Amino acid sequence: MRLIQIAGAQPARYLNLGSPSHKCQFCDAIMWYEERLQKTHGTANPMFSLCCIEGKVKLPKLKEAPIYLQELLDYRKGQTAAKFRDNIRSYNSIFSFTSMGANIEKEINRKPGPYVFRINGENYHMIRSLLPKQNDKPKFAQLYIFDTENEVRNRLQTLGKSDKSSKLDEEIVEGLMHMFDNYNALTKVF
């Protein structure tokens, strides 16, 4: 669903465009009818330019996602899929190989207005040692090679005792581990 704010003399209001339901005839991108080229206004087969500039940009087709991931992302599937989607960012975090490093500017959000994420300098990825320090819990890439017999528990503990960690499902974590072991080139290396 896409909401557009319309500004003008009257107070701002939102226009609900519904779900995107048209495919670009060149690249199969899914678009909203309102994103069509104006020259195709009123036609049954609108043309789009935002995605591939009317076929001028050609990208290879994406590989199909593994079946397990397709099922987790399918809105018609049951409670397990909903639980995954509701916590998808946390599941993503516990499978990260690296952590992000940057000089994050926090002063900008002390003023009224929407949240802003601003970095001074460059963004980088920190991988650190592949073995945790003594008495430290494994994290990031360490989880792929250290204490793999307890990998599910170790992954769940990376979020600490937060509300997010209690919402994660061990069976989903285990299923994702098997999926990555079979399909992810980096996981296979580790």
C-alpha cells in the first residue's frame, strides 16, 4: 500500500493507492498505475520508465529464493510465517557476519522533526577476531564457526534479554541456519 501526501491550500490528506498491481512490460517490475508514463494514460497496458527506462537498463533476473524463505515470506502461510515477518529485522541481525562501524551523529535528532540517521565520515564493516575473547559470547562471524553445537542458543543470545529476543522462534532460527548452510556462499566458506 502506498500513501501519498497531497499538499495545498487545504490541510494535507493522504491518498491510498492500494497495492502495486501493474507489471512493467520490459523488466517485470511491479508498479502502481499512477507511476505510468503519462503518454499511456487510459490504456489497458501502461508503460513505465522509473524501473528500467522503458527497457534501456537491463539487469539479470534475480535467482529464486529458497523454498524455506519463500514460505516464511508468504502472507498466506500461517503463524510461523507471520512471526518471521514481524521480527524479520531481528532474524536478519542474528545472521550478520559483521557489525557496522561509523561515526554516527546524534546531535541532529535533539531538535524537533523526523528521525535522521547521519554518518560523519565513512561507513565500514567490522569483522574482528573469529574467536571470541575468553568468557565472551560469540557474535557475528564467530557464530558460524565457534560452538556450533549450541548455535541456535548462541544466536538467540546475541540480542540479549530484550523483548525482541523472546519473540524469536528457535525452529525458524534452525530452519534459517540450514537454508544458509545450503544456499549462501559465505556461510559455506565459514
